[in-house]
Amino acid sequence: MEKEFSKITGSWNNKSELEKTIAAGVYGAPELKPDEKSAFLGEFKERVLRALTKAQVEENTVYVEIVLALQDKRAARLIYSGDIDYRYVDKYVKLSRKYGKPYTIRQDQKYKSDIGLLVASNEAVDAGAVVAVNREERLTRLGLPLPVIKAAPGKVCDECYALIEQAAPEELMNYERLTFFDRLAGEKCPAHPD
Ligand SMILES: [Zn+2]
């Protein structure tokens, strides 16, 4: 089957419309750029707005890149790999519901890649380097101290909150301010434990 399939796609351009119709009916439509599609959970790379690796999806913190991609009017759906435990995907599924985008799981064994989740469009968007930079790396480059980066998702003191607001305001979605009552209850800023 595999051999016959490549024989058909190989000479595809030389076939008449009728032959194409017949061949497509028998073997399915010819798959273009199959390697690229399997690398991005069955989507063409040029239709991918943003993607995360499996390890990134398994972080507790939401990647703001995915939130921004879901807000993009070209975004058509969220797709995630069936290889990832649903408890890690859940935070992104909630977001896709919030922004009214459908979500799909891809279980097919042929999608063996590092990609864990992506936001795709129905059209070519040519978003360039679509895989997000690791959050810790990105925020370190922006000058945030590691204890502040690692405090997410969670509460931080006013000082840390202001630091995030200045260096990476989009990240505030992953933080809350410690309130007076939190402090009374014994909660402390993870970046300022003393
Ligand atoms: Zn603090």
C-alpha cells in the first residue's frame, strides 16, 4: 500500500482530472509534505500560529503565547497530542472554550514528534518560528529573577508583582498579589520568604 501510494503521488501531476478523481477515491487524496504534517500533529506548518513542546505543556504555568494565538482572529482550533496526560492539557482546553475555539485531540500513532499542543488556522499564516521559547529562558532574558519566575502560578508580593508588570506584563495572568489577609493567614511571597 505504501509503495503504491508513492507511485500514485509521484506521477500525480501527469494525470487527467478523471484519473485523479479515481485515484483519490481509491487511495485517499495525495498527502503533500507528509513529514511536515506529522511534525505538527497533522497540520501544515504554515497554518500553525503557535506550538508548544510536550515538556512545555506539562509545565504548571500557562504559556501566554497560546493565549495570544487563541485570541488571534485567524485561529481556527486548538490541537493537542494524545500522548499527554489530560491534567496538563486541561488549562488550555479551558482557554479554548473561553475564546470560542474548538479543540481536537490527535491520537494517531504516526504523529511522533516533540510537539504537544498547537493553535492552527484554516489558512496559511507563515508565523515563522512557531514553537515557543521556554518560559523560564524567556523570562530570565527579560530580567526576572528565577524565584519570581518559579512562583507562577501563584501569589507574589507587591514588589515582585511590579517587577513582572515592568518586565513581562503579559505574564501577570499567571500571578496574583498577596493580600493583607493572605499574609495574616501566613502566606509568603515565594521570592521573598523572609
Ligand atoms: Zn516578592
